[in-house]
Amino acid sequence: MERKLFKYRILPEKVEQLHQWMQTLNSRKEELLQTIEHEKVYIENIFLSEEEGFHWLYFYMLADDIEFALEQYAKGIFEIDRIHLGFAKECIDFDYTAPNFKEMVYISRQTDRIIND
């Protein structure tokens, strides 16, 4: 089981598209569930933040294999993935280099048994 936190800066002129994209994701939950199951992702959390005058997206992912999940997503097999890829290409500032987050994980024994059994 692997975990990863991603941080992306949104281009200032694309904030409206960011909100539209989030509404699209919320309205197409069943498709999202289908794609994360295909990617072998157990949890994907998306957080929106405003810091230092920029809008930021944080993605937290818990998956069998993060690299596999990202490869499947990049293939754009599902329509919702293609929408997501289009948003990323149009709205994310790829000139920004995200930090490498240090990780500390505390998980209850009960949850650990559920995840790892």
C-alpha cells in the first residue's frame, strides 16, 4: 500500500475553470468511483486552498501502486479521466515545483487490519 500527497498551483486566470471542474467531479461521482477502482486506488482526497495569493490543489492518494494508478489515469480510458487531463493541461502551473512532503502515518489497528487483510 502506497500513499502520496501532490500539490499543484492553479494558474491565476484559471480559477473559474477550477471551480467548474470541481463541480463536474461532484456531479459525476459514479464515474469517479469506476476510474479509481480501475486504478486500484482506495482513497483519493482533493483539497482546495488559497495561500500566498494563489489557489492550490492538494491530492492525497492511497493505492496499491501509485505509479500504476498514475499510468492508468494518463491513458485516459474513461471520459472523466480525459476531462481531468484536459483541466490539468489548461489550469495547472507546471512551472511550479511541488515540495517533497515528508510523511508520518498513524492508523488505528482496526483500520490497518481492514486495509491490509
